[in-house]
Amino acid sequence: MRFLRALGRLWLVPVVLVAWEVATRAAEDVFFPPPTTIVARMHEMWFSGPAERLWLTDAALENIPTSVGRLFVGWLLASVIGIVLGVMLGRSALLSRFIDPLIQFGRAIPPPALLPLFLALFSIGAQMQIVTITSGIIWPILLNAGDGARHVDRQHLETSTVFGLSRSQRLFWVILPSAMPKIFAGLRLSLSLALILMVISELVGSVNGIGFQLLDAQRSYDLPGVWGTIVVLGVLGYLLNSAFLVAERRVLSWHRGANRTT
Amino acid sequence: MLEISNLTHVYGSGPGAHHALGGVDLKVAQGELVCIVGPSGCGKSTLLRSIAGLLHPTGGTVTLGGKPVERTPDDLAVVFQDYSRSLFPWMSVGDNVALPLRRKGMDRPRRREAATEALEQVGLAGAEGKYPWQLSGGMQQRVSIARALAYRPALMLMDEPFGSVDAQTREDLEDLTLRVRSHHDMTILLITHDIDESVYVGDRVVVLSKAPATVVGDLRVDLPGPRDQITTRENPEFVHLRAEVGRLVRGMRDDPGAAS
Amino acid sequence: MTGRSLFDNRLLCGAIGVAGLFCLAELAGRTGLIDPIVFPLASSVVGRAVGLAADVDFLADVASTLGAWAVGLLLTVLIAVPVGFLLGTLPWVETSLRPVLEFLRPIPSVALIPLALLLFSDRFDMKVAVIVYAAWWPVLINTMYGLKDVDPLAKETLRSFGFGPMAVLWRVSLPSTAPFIATGVRLAAAIALILAISAELLAGGSSGIGTFILEAGSSPDALEYTVAATIWAGAIGVISNSLFTLAERRLFHWHLARTEGAR
């Protein structure tokens, strides 16, 4: 039954794949290689290594962890800075009144427009990429954390006043948990943005990473390689999002429970 | 132990100002259970929030144990009407009860012990690991009573504590309050709009007029203990008191100038 | 009392915040805390930004970026809204297409730029293509979400008066979905600008804000130009966002009133 239902949902995927294969084979257009060719190229590029290294090639081991590492460092930095600043702004109406226009402006700058500036300031390398990622993805976290911290239930705050919680207890036990659902929404959005900025920063200024491989394939007119890299990036995006959803479900289990019953 | 003299409070200013309290005088002795009744919207909650230090009244003074209330006093606990917004949904029941004990300098095992004990007293033994939203409304209100008990306050304020539960649960919680009070040496101030409840639970019933509120009646309740829902409510004294409080509350509604 | 009311003025506080940052940056440069060679003075950046506003070359670049942006956004709406309606009204199409969409969606849009560079010989077409691919997601998803939110009672009321499915679509579904579509378009507009500038940075050669920023890198005052142009890019973002928000408020004030009332 479950199998049938999955079949009912997924039937189009093989149909699309076969149609794509047939159409590309018939067209024989170099720009549109058949999926089988793309998969073969992907296998050659990343998964034809020795068995003891999980079949990963040197290129895979050199580029994928580097890219993912930059992405995570940038994302973690943005998370920490964004949450701290956001909560400060959310809890201080005066501060946010002074800083709000700057934030509105900062988040309106298209992040890639900052790339040449960061290239000039930091030169090519991990530092420049991390700065690009962090500065580009911090806005959704900051704005969501601010929003969450601003709208803590008044009765929750009064309860903590009545029971004499200290400032730090109030922050860690009341304000942060209550802002958490909003913060997580921001974190999820910024994770997908981080992938985009990782790619563009590697396309513009890098000597390794998945984005660099993509550029390399494009420069050498290796079209199956270009398509294959895009597929790998799509899979990476899918995995990141799924992993995040699992973590969110665990951390915010109280939120779903509380919303279901009230 | 609690002294309120000539307390006034005005929300806003100018012609749109709302005069909530119009000079309230009240004295509560150690160990008393005082019920405050009044028509809805009369400023009962404003009075409670002034005592709890959550609001700065525009005039008059509140002193607790001889000290004027400026911030929230240390040995005071509040049971709010809206339990779902007063308990923290991200903490288990045990953690909710134990949280305020952190400031009392208790270590983790002792906090846990105190929480377990308080939960037993309200009839929720073994519920520590549950989350508030997994419990019924009445049980959640028990948790917030347990939180107040574990805190061992000298004064417990209850703001329409049974206003959001069904009739049966309400009676159970009224009896729970009476039982708890006989175990602890605690002064309790219970705010309600339910006349029956005020007479059934209180040692004293203080009646407020509609806004701007003043005290229009202060009746001693001399009902034989232990009270129970059936026989106490049949007692002629109960019936008489209920009628009197009712007249005071209602009389004020018809003609604000009649009493005082 | 006057001090308090002064701080209640949002506009004034915001202006003080902006001026404060400007002064800090200028001071850091003047005192040598940040070497003006490493990062230009705030005053010279602002001067350069003002100069750019009258610079014909720069204005042509802005027009080129905005042209691709507008065409891309228009195409996005023309494609994504009908597809959204199709998926939203025919559940079996949605369930079948969902896995395909779920796979396409996480592909980082900028990764398609190198491929698009090979596929399209014309730079403008290339820009528009990647814009449409990236911008159509928020419009599509908001359209589908809005359709789910249509009040069934309103549809039944119309049907009970004997109106056909097309009339129901036109008179109920479309108007009540419109505010959601508008939100999607606002989000899409920001994404479209990001993609337009990314494509210009990677493609080079042609015209556009991205190209301008890239080419400024070779002049002696490189950073001044770069930062000034970036400020304009941010300003365009702010203006487009406020215009869309304003239009949303104007057009759909009835929707706002309803959702706020429900809360």
C-alpha cells in the first residue's frame, strides 16, 4: 500500500528522466547531454575512487569538504552575529529606531554586488568567501530574531518578573526560547542562501571548491561536467535542507505540540 | 502584612483617560485569604498588578511587610488567569515549577525535590516530564499553582485563577486552594468576578465598585470549616452572605452613587 | 520631556543613526584607524556616489540591469502565475509534479549561470533566463498557497447563483489570491536583482551595474567606484522593495484589514 502510494506520487520522475534521455539522444545537441552521459561524467569526476575511501575521488575529497566547510563557517558566524544583534534590537526599541534604516539598506544590497569589494579587501581565499556568505545571509536571521524577541508574550515576561528571574535567566529561559520558532525560520532561509553565495563566491574568486569545478568545466566546454556539477549542487541543497528540517523538528517539538492543542 | 492606602491609577491622559482605581484602601493580615470581587472591568487586575509591582500606580501606596512596593517583592507569587500564556510551553512541567527556585540559590537536586513535592500537593504526582500543552486546562492551572507553592511566597496573588476552566474543574480547584492554604502559612489574595466563589473560598470578601474602583464592602465570612461544595453552599450563612455581596456588586452597577 | 519626544520620532532617529555611521567611518579614515588606501573615506565614497548619479555611462548600466530585471520579472509572472493556478486547482497535477519540483528547487540558481553562458549567445537573453528560473519559485509557491486560502464559502455562493468554473476563477479565486501573488512578486523582485548582478559579474563584457563594479576595479580609485556603485545597488533594492510594499498596501488594503482583524 505504501509502495503504491509512493508510486502514485513519484511516477512522473522516471517518465521525465526517460523523456529527457530520449529527447537529448534524438537531438544530439552538445549543450544538452543525455542524463546517462551526465551520470557517467559525475561518476568519473567524484565517485570512481578506491573503495576504502567510499569511492570518492581526489577531486571530490578536495573540493566538496572545502566548499561545505566554508558554507558552514559562514552560516555559523551569521547565525551567532545575527541572533545576538537581532535579540538586542528586538529588546531595545530605541536602539532599533536608530539602526533600522541601516539594516533596511544593508539587506537591500544584492550580496553579489559586494563581491568585488571583498575581493579587493581580502584577496582570493577562504576569508573572502566566508565574509561574502556571512554578510549576505545574516539579514533573514537578524530580522527574524529581532521580530521574535520583540513579540514575546507579555504574560511570559510578567511571569518572569513576578518570580524574580535575573536578566540572563530571562534571556536564556524566556526570550530566546520564545523567539526560537522565528529564528529557525530565518536560519533555514539563510542556509539555502548560503549555498547560493558559496557557489557565486567560488565562481568569482577561488582556486578550489565545487563552484570552481563548475567554472573549470564550463571553461573547458565540458558540458556533462557542468550539468553534473549542477546536479551535485542540487543534491547538496536538498540534503542541507532535509538535515535542517530534522534538527528543527527536534528542537521545536514543543512549538508544534503547543500549536496543535491551542 | 499588606497595606494599601488611597491607591489610584489612571491609564493615559487627557479626555480619553481611563480612571481605573479611585482611591482603594485595604489591609490584609498575615495568613488571611481575602477575595476581591467586583463587576468586570472595574480595575481588579490593575489593583493586583500594582501589588505585584508590575505597574506603577499614579497615586497612593502599597506596603508589603512594612516595605513600600516599588519593584516586584521577593516573597510574592502570582497565579495568572491565562495559564497557557503563563506557563512556558518550551519547558517540561517539572522545569516550569523549578525555574523560579533558581534565584533562591537552590541546587539542582533540591529544586527538583521541591518541584516534585509541590506537584504532589496539587495532585499531579509524576507529571514532571510532561509538557504543559499535553495537560488539560485544569491541570495546567494546577501546575501554575504548584509553581507558586514551590516558591514558598509570603503572599500569593491569584488573578481570576479559575476563570478559564469548566465548572467541575473550577470546584476542584477551589477546594485545592482551601486545602493548600491550610498546609501553608501563606496570605492569599484572590481576585474573581464570581460572587459564589468569593464567599466559598474567602475568609473575607472585599467588594469593589465599578471603575474608578473604591472599596464598597468588606465582609467577614464565618463559615464552619472544613468547607465543602455541597453542605457549605447550603448553609444559611453562605446564602445570606452571597446575597449581600451580590447586592453590593449589583447595586453599584445600577447606581454608582448609592453606596459608600 | 522634549528629549523623550525627540527620540519618539522614527525618521529623526533613523537619520541620526545613518549620520552617526557616516561620521564614525569618516573619523576612522581621518585618524588613520582604517587606512584610506585600504578603504576609502566615507565622504569621498558619498561624493563619488553623487557623481555617479550624473554619470551617463553608469546610468546606462543601471538602465541595462533594470531592463533585464523588468523583462525577467514580467516573464516570471506570466509563467509562474498560470502554472501556480494549474497546480493549485488540479490536485493530481500537483502531486505528480511535486517530486520533480522538489528536486529542482534546491539547485542554487547562480550555479546555472555558467551553463546559461554556454547556452545563450546573447547576454541579455542569458540574464533574463537565469532571472526567470530563480524568481519563479516565490511567485509559484505563493500563488499555490494563496489558492489554498480561498474561502470555499465564497466559491459556493457564486456557484449557487449558477456561475460557471471560469467565472468562479475570475471573480473569487483570482482576487483572493492576488495579495499572495503580490507578496511573491515582491520577493521575486529582490531575487531577480541578485541574479541580474551575479550574471553581470560572471559574464562580464556587456553592460550593467555588475559589469560597472567589475570594470571599476581597473581604475586608480577602484574601491571608491566599487563602494559607490554598491551603494546605488542597495538604493535600487530599497526603492524597489518600498514601491512593491506601497503598491501592495494600496491595492490590497482590504486583505490587510481582514487578516489583521482575524488576529
